[in-house]
Amino acid sequence: MEIIKFGRTGLKVSKLCFGTMTIGSSEWKPWVLDAAAAKPLLKRCLDLGITFFDTANWYSTGESERVVASTLASMVPRDRLVLATKAYYPMSDDPNDQGLSRKHLLSSVEASLRRMGTDYVDLFVMHAFDPYTPIEETMEALHDIVKSGKACYLGASTMFAWQFERMNHVARQNGWTSFVNMQCQYNLLYREEEREMLPYCRDQGIAVTCFSPLARGWLSGSKKIRSQTDASFSLFHGDALDREICAAVETIAAERGATTAEVALAWVYSRKTICCPIIGASSVRQIEDNIRALDLELTADEIGLLDQLYRPRDVINDHVPEPMPRYLQRQTCKES
Amino acid sequence: METVSFGQTGLKVSKLCFGTMTLGSSEWKPWALDEAESRPILKRALDLGFTFFDMADWYSAGIGERIVTTALTSMVPRDRLVLTTKAYYATSDDPNAQGLSRKHLLSSIDASLSRMGTDYVDIFMVHAFDPDTPIEETMEALHDIVKSGKARYLGASTMFAWQFARMNHVARENGWTPFVNMQCQYNLLYRENEREMLPYCGDQGIAVSCFSPLARGWLAGSKGTRSQTDWMFGNNYGDALDREICAMVKSIAAEHGTTMAEVALAWVIAKKAICCPIIGADSPSQVETNVKALDLELEAEEIETLDSLYRPRDVINDHVPDPMPRHLGGVLTD
């Protein structure tokens, strides 16, 4: 697999990042794989050239970090890997065991390193914006984490562009380490980041990684266990236009003799604003499919067709608890 | 009319700002009013307590600035007024007579002041973001304009939140003057600035003024000259959801025994994120209608009903030349 430069940094990563929310403990969510089931997946990733692995303290409440890092490190030297983890979401009912406070970040990175059995993460990512902690406190704590060698680089995920810009600005104003990475949701059914976040990141040379390239299975026609049990599946996607876009993906897939997942992934892979798409998988076969999509080059016409269908929709983040479809059938009010 | 603090500044302004795009020269746009018709409108605005008047070098190609300021200062001392003007749009075919370069900004403020017959504007605004000029160059030139006394404060209009935040940060990193004002489009049919811009301004204490509170007439049920000739009227508004929202405004107006325009304005006035709505007028009586909306207090339930209808739509700015209607239940409606 192609190795690329991670934004404006000197870090080199595989073109695809492997997302490990599906790995850890099935006790956390029914669709999560335990250590034994996960090992062949991680092995296949390594065999196919993936060096970049994304986890989070919150995934399987720490089990994902433990399983992923120890399994990988049993197969390849630690330094050959680019490992990312995250902090923000509650790890217990302790009010200080969440968010982006100095207290939580310093404990959190240490707990993550302990579970991962490593001295450092390559990328320490803020899972979301914390409106209850001063940005100065967060950025100084993150800088200290970098200076102490516990993280090489900093990243952030799922927030408004103005919040991300503020955080970087506060860091720069104080001579602290700024973010080199934004990880956000991006797929054919969710392109809201094209408005503010992607242009900002391009302007600043910030590497964009994106998750949910298949919109939680919608773009692969998935009927798997996660689709049926994960609330986010039906909550975020599935209005009339989403279905229209899925149908266009199906048509192109049929013409190309490919799967809908491959077409949807190939569309993300073709975006110059995205540095590294993050792929997930619950089987070795899915990993192979995801990677095969790198060879599927969509024509300009196909991309144009897929591009023009999208219309704006609600933002998806923690501050928009119930994103609504683009248009609701309401009580009709009389036309004037 | 109530006087309010302008964001976190010490400046006090009338709660409503009077927008003067309609005043200047009918040769510029068919709906723009000439000097003789403009004067009684401005007089009525002053009588009703407006102190805050918004202009731009681009409006009637400079004639707007001249007519508005001359008329106002013939009726009230200059220092009693809060006057803004803007620069960015091309004022001639000279490639240097547009944008936010140091060259253009320094000439532009001098030309505006000379047309306005005043030594200073209260707020000098950049009309839009200039992707072809380094932000450092723009912010340093604006700072110099403030330090020279030609502008008291700086503002910006119609850009993406990340661009506005970047400009402010470049200013702050260099010890230059940041913006205290964002002027953006905001009305019941266009609320895209709720996503990024208004939260950013709220966080930073930046005063938000907003134009097009009536969505270029759609929310007033307008069938005037401008509606028929201005491309923006048909181009930006009018999909099925816009019409649904207008119908709701009409029904609430009927319950209050008032006009659609008053209800639509009252909704904007009720929004805490907005410091000063900017109103426009074609006649002294339209000025009165706008001011009357200050007394119309919508019930929480009415605001909620109006709020709940909106769905996201394309951004309107120079970088989105053809905003399209929303997707409404399976087919694109025009």
C-alpha cells in the first residue's frame, strides 16, 4: 500500500488507516470482536501494508487499546507502527474521568499507554470539543504530553471548525503544540465538513482523516448485526436523498462489476482534501474489499454524478443530539 | 429607539441599523432611489431614533455614501452618528481597485471619506473575504487605518467562520486591531450562520449585525420592483420549504393583526445572538413598519413554531455562485 506524508508533518502513514472501534470486547457492543477473533484481521491489515491504526480509550472501555496494541506489537516492532488513541468520553462515573481538563488528559494518556503497553502514541486525538474546559488548559496539558514524549503529535475529532481553529490559535499564541490532524466523518451521505472544516485544514496543511466512509453500512447495503442494533445506524442516515444516493452508488457498482462499498470507498479515496480514509472491518474479507477499492478509479463523470446529488443536512455531533432528515412531512400549513 | 452596546466595545448604537443599499442612484440598480427620494426616508429614520447607518463603497458605485452622509450630516451633527462603510468589491476595471490588498484598502478608505465628507467612519468593514491577498497584508493595512484615525472600529461581512476567525487571529498574533463586528445574512429563510458564525461571535463577544431580515422581500410577501428585477430574489429563495415558512409567518401575522414583515423582523429581533438587525426601506412608511416590529413580542410558542420548520440549505456567498433549492422529499423542487 502507498505510504504518504501526513499533512505538513514529517510523519509517513499508510494511505488507509485501520479504525478499531470494532475490536475489543463484545460485552461493550454486540458487534465488537474479542481478541481471538480480532487477531486475523489485524494480521491481514499488516500483511496488506497498513501501518496506521486508530483506537480510542472509549472503544470497549479500554479493551480496544489493549487488544489492538498488544496484538500488533506481537507481530511487528512498535516503532514500525503509527498508533493513534483518543480521550474525551467518560471512562467511569467520576466527573473528572472525562473531558479535556488537565487532570483527565494527563491521567488518560498514561492509562492508555499502560493498556497499550507502549511508551508513546504517535497521535493523541481529542475525541470532541469540551465546552466546559478553558481552551488554554487543554492546549497546555496537551503540549506537556507532547514534551514529555508520551505523544508525538496531536489531533482532534468531531467539532465545529471555529472551535478547532480557536484551539490551534490558542496553542500558537502561547508557543504550545498545535494539532496536525482532524478526524471527521465524511462519506457520500455526509459531506457537511466540506463547508468549513476541509477548507480550513487545507489552508493550514492539517492532515484530514475521515471515519464512516460507508455511512455505518448504508453505502454497502449492510444488514449486519451492527446495522440492526446500533442506534446511530438509523438515527443519522436514511432519508429520501440518502436512499437516492445509495441507488446511484448501486448503479455505478453494477456497471463497474464492483460492490457498492467499493464504489463508495473509491469516491472517498479520490478526494484530495482527505489525507487518510479510516476503514473499519469485522472480517478479513472486508479488509480485502476495502483495500481493493484503492484500485477502483472512478471516472470524472461518475464522480460528478455522485457529487451533484448531495444537499446540505444537519451536522452530526454531540451537540446535535437528534439530527433530522433533510425534510420532514409536517402538518401542512395553507399555501398563501 | 433603544440604544445598545455594540458587542464588547464601548460603542453605543441604535438597536436597529439602517441599511442604505437602496439609496443612491437609480442608474445603478432600477430599485435604488435617487437623492430627492432618499432624504425623507433618512429624515424619518433619524426622527425614529436611528443613529446607526450602514453603507458601502459599492452601493450605487459611491453615490450611496455621498448622498446618505450628506443628507444625514445636514440634519444632525456628524459625531451623533455611527457610520459604517465597506470595501472589497470592484470599484472600477483596475485590477487594483478591488479586494483587500493594502493598496486598495488605503485608497478605498480615503475615497470613501472624501465622498462622505467626514474625517472618519465608525466602522470600516471588509465586504467579503479575499482569497488572493495574504491575511497579514489585509489586517496590517486595516490596523494602520484605525491607528491613523480614519476608522474607529473594524468589521467584516459574508465569509466562512474559519476565514473570519483566521483574520482575527492573525491580527491578535501581531498586536493589530481585530474585528468587533460581523455583518451576515440572517432571516427565517436563511439561518446557515447559526452553525458556525454565530457561536464563534458569541464566544468572542463580537457584535453581529445582520442584513436581509426579510429575505429580500420574500418574508414580506413583496412584489416590488426589486423583487422582479433583482436576480438574488428568485435565485436565492423560494423553494417549497421557504414557501412553507412564509405561509407560517403569514398565519402568525394574521393572528396578531399585523404584517408578515413585522413578524419576520420580530423573530430576528428576538434572537439573542443578533446585536443589530439591519433594515432597509423604500419609503418613510417602510421605516415606520420596521420600527413597529420592535414592539411586537412573539410568544415563545410562536418562535418555537417558526424555529422548528427550518432545514439546512446551501450557503449564500460569492463562492457558491448558484445556491440550489433544498432537497424536499425525493425530488429537487424549484
